[in-house]
Amino acid sequence: MGLTILVIGSGGREHAIAQKMIQSPNVKSVYCAKGNAGMKKDGIQLVDIAEDDHSGLIKFARENGIDWTFVGPEIPLLNGIVDDFTAAGLLAFGPLEAAAFIEGSKDFAKKIMKKYKIPTANHQTFSDFAKAREYVIENGAPIVIKADGLAAGKGVVVAETIEEAIEALKDMLQENKFGSSGAKVVIEEFLIGEEFSLLAFVREHEVYPMVIAQDHKRAYDNDLGPNTGGMGAYSPVPQISDEMVEEAIETIVKPTAQGMVAEGRSFTGILYTGLIATDTGPKVIEFNARFGDPETQVVLQRLESDFAQIIDDLLKGKQPDIQWKQEGYSLGVVVAAAGYPDDYEKGYPIPDFSDLETAQVYYAGVKEVAGQLVSNGGRVYLVEASGESLVEAQEVVYKLLNNTDTKGTFYRKDIGFKGLK
């Protein structure tokens, strides 16, 4: 018969998740709510129900014989969508609201790390501007200012000067630039080292790590410009040693999963740990309660096992079989709307990528107008290629993008270069 699956979300991450699921011989059909028009090219069926319409999604799952639902984005998780599906007697993969809070509050995440001795930057939380300002002046720059709540990857300011830090504090604490997300801020020391993302399938105490990736957060080449939701990624990351990854799994990911169980907030789902490789070992920058975007688009390319079967096994209490490619690289470059992450333009036609043999395109901020895909969001699409070497994967992506009409958009020209040094 085969599984019928519902994926919740509409970005490039959900495109990659749904596409990987549909490749499984055990899967009959994959629906995505709301999805985006670009997904239809891969045979993914779109469902016009918003991700915050829990009762509508539950009704759809019941009426369409959905075997289980995979939740992509953080907001429905933090709004308790898995709790609601569970209460309705339906299977859904993702953490319950109480566990997703590890992403919903940076202050909460820091308290967990402190309690369970998980290595992270020195930090303090403030809701009072004058006290926060005083702390910044005492500690000097560079220093990192983070909005406590969700801000779509943009609520983090790496301040190079004290003035810049104070400006960020004003934006968050006085001018409510991030609304209630910035009513509290976490101020932390600036750590030096290479960043990497370590994702893992987690089922309460059990941790199944994925291959690592490196995201590029800044908008422009050479890590300049404002923070974004991510401009590109590659996997694996040659300059991060296996020992460093192993240490991160043993001293960070496993103790976090166990700590959440001990707190009565057992985590089942995808735990994303953003890390920095410092001279004294790996330290946590952030936790997310779901797959990262754009890391998903490269990490899932490295998965050899049947992705849908892994999720099915995790949901049904079975031992999953998880195998990763040992050779080669995957690299993805985000094409974003001109002006992103600030105000950006929409409505530019998207090139026809239908005859690609060497690369994949994952769509995000797109819609269909008179049969033509046009840009409709900040991050429009991502082009991914795999190769035996990082250079080979890079060359395929950039050759394709350089020969494509990318009017009204921009992309970084240096994704993956850190891995070549």
C-alpha cells in the first residue's frame, strides 16, 4: 500500500523533506501544507491549509488517511501542533510544545545548559535597558546580543563595537523591533572559531546524529552584512575534525536530550545544535527544535537510508537504520530577493530549471502566476549539487547560477570556501 504523509511548512527545507520522503519505495503520496508552487515539479501535492490552522490540518489528516505528519517549521511546534495531533489520536513527528521551548526561549536554553553543564558562551539575560547597557560597557566588544524569542534567524546581532551593541539593545528593548521576542535579551561573549551545525534524530534518551554542515548566516560575501535565515550551506565540513564532532555529541547533544527528559520535557524530533569549534572544544551557540534551513537541503542529500522509514520507525518505537554517505560533498547556494533580509521586491520570473541533470533546485519564496513561477519571498530558491570534492560541487552550482538570469535576486559567491582553506 505505502505510506501517505503530510509535511507541514512551505519553504525550501520542507521541499527537501517532502522530496526525500517521496523517493522512498514505502511511500505512496506526500502532501505539503501549504507548500509552495515549486514543489509540484516533484509530485508533492499541495494542501491549502495554513500551518497555524491546527484543527484544519487535523481534519485533513483524518479525512485523507494520513499515516503520520512531519512538522517542518518552529512556529507550529511552539504553538503545540504535535500536542494537538497527539490529543486527536494522530501520529506527528516533532517535539511537544514543552520540548520545543528549547528554541522558543534562548534564556530557557541557557538555563538548561547551565544546569546540565553543557559548554556554551558566558552570558546574562536582561529585560532592563540600563542594566543591559551597563553590562555591555563593562564587558566591551565584540559582543553578541540575542532576542530571547523567535526572530526567524534575524534576532542576533554580533556587535563589533560598544555603540553597535547599545544600538541593538535599543532596537530590542526600547523600540520593540522584534516585538515580544525582544522583550528579554541574552547578552553573551563573542566566541572565536568555525561554526558548524550538528543535527540529530532524537527520541527521548536516544540520539542519532546526522552528518555536520556549515551554514552562512550573513547576507554578503566574506561574512559581511546583516544576519539572515541562511544564504547557503555545505556538508560535510572538512576543517571540523571527527574528534570535535564526537566531543559535541558526547558533551552537548546527548546530555541535552537527557536533561530535557529529566526536566519532564522529553524531546522527540529533530534537535539542531548550532556549535562553534573553539580552542577549548565545541560550545553551543543555539538550539533549534527542527531541521535547519538551508542545512536540510544538503544534509538530506548525504542520507543513504530511507528517510521516511527512519521517521516511521522512530514514531513506532522501532530501532531505525541510519546510514550516511562516507564520500563526497553536497553544497547549496540560496538565491534571495534583492534587499533581503530587509524590504525586498517580489514578482520576478524564476528561470526554468526543468532539464537539470547535475543539480537540484529547492523552492521557497515562490508562487505561480499564469503558469509561471515568480519570486514571492526573501529566500526564493536554493541550488544544490553533489560532487566527489567540495570544489566539484561548488563549480556545478556556480556554473549554473552564472549562466542563469537572476534578475531581482542576489546570491553569495563564496559558499563553501572556508572548507577549502
